[in-house]
Amino acid sequence: MPDIKLAAFGNLQKDLDAQRKDVGAGIRAGTEDAAVFGKTRFRDMVTGAGLGNRLAKSWRHNVYPDRRKETFEPAALIFSKAPELMNAFNEGGLITPRRGAFLAIPTEFAPKSRHPLARHRNMPLKEFREVFGDGVLSLREKKGSGGQVLYAFAEQGFRRRFGKRRGVSRVKKGGRIKSEPVLMYVLVKQTRLQRRLNIDAVGNSVQQVYPSMVIRSILKRLGQ
């Protein structure tokens, strides 16, 4: 009885190797897409909470291993370069000063910062003193606070602005426009930070879409 030999037609091994590479590349690309999606969602969460673009852009992502290494088990890490701030706004809680006896909270009438990375923010108390001097502000205790809350007023040299250009203006001594006492800072012993972020909810949403993004990427690589 003659032997029966079976052989696959074409270069099956070559086709399988190509598909194997496409599947691996698809898994990595899907992981990368999910990481970018997650990073964007975290950034949108921060800006939506009114915490600004600078803090939002602290969210980054990395995919492992290096793109040049073939793998079927890539991993992505989505992280913030400002983890302490993120945890504070995610959990809320009590804030106390690290140095000194009080936290200085700028009011809307505190001048805008001159620092190039914070030009749209109100000056912190330290910068105000560096720019205008230590003798500009006077402290008044809030009635009934038992010394827990102080108001820092600029008695001379400033005047409040209202309307669209709400803020504060510098007033020249002896000029036609008179200055007025302006509340620049509220000094408190401690303050409670309101929870403004929900990191777990965003993380769960990313994990839910991750499998479908990987499958979609694999099918795209295979031309399906």
C-alpha cells in the first residue's frame, strides 16, 4: 500500500509568521490607543474640574516593552507627574500649612503673578511681598474666629476693578484716582479641600474599553 503524504500548499510558515507579527503589533497598537484614550480622559477630567491645563498636562503614559521588541503581552502605565495634587483633589481632606502658622489664600483682587508659568493666576503671598514689599499689607482678625482667620488688606496703592476687567489696579500716590483698602489674602490655620476628581471612575472606564480597542487594532492589522 503506498504511503499518503500531505503537504500544505504555498509557504504556510511564512504566512503564519507574518500573521503572528501583525497580531503582536495589533495588541501593542491597541494598548497604545487605550493608554492615549485614558490619558486624554484624565486630562479632560482635570480641566472639567476647573483645575487648569497645566495640571491636566501632568498626566502622561508609557507603553512597555520598547516598540522594537516583539511581545504579545504589552503593558501601559497612565500616571500623573503631580501625584500629591491628584490625590488631594481625588480624596479631599484637610490641608494644613507645612511652614508658618497660616495658609494664605489669594482673593480675586490679588494681582496676577509675574512668573512666566503662572501669569493667569493670582500672586501667592510670598511673591506679593517680594514685588510690593512687606509693609504694604495689614492684618485684621475675622470677628469670632478666635485668631483662626486673618484678612490681609493692602491699605494704599490699589483700587478694585469690576465688570469684564474685574481685578485690581495700581494707583499712583497723589494721583487723581484715590486708592482704597483691598482684601488681597485670607489667612487660615487650615482648610478643607473639596473633592473635585474621580480617578477610579475614569480608570474603570478605560479598563472596560481596553479589550475592544485591542481587538479592533488586531483586525485592522490583519486587514479585516
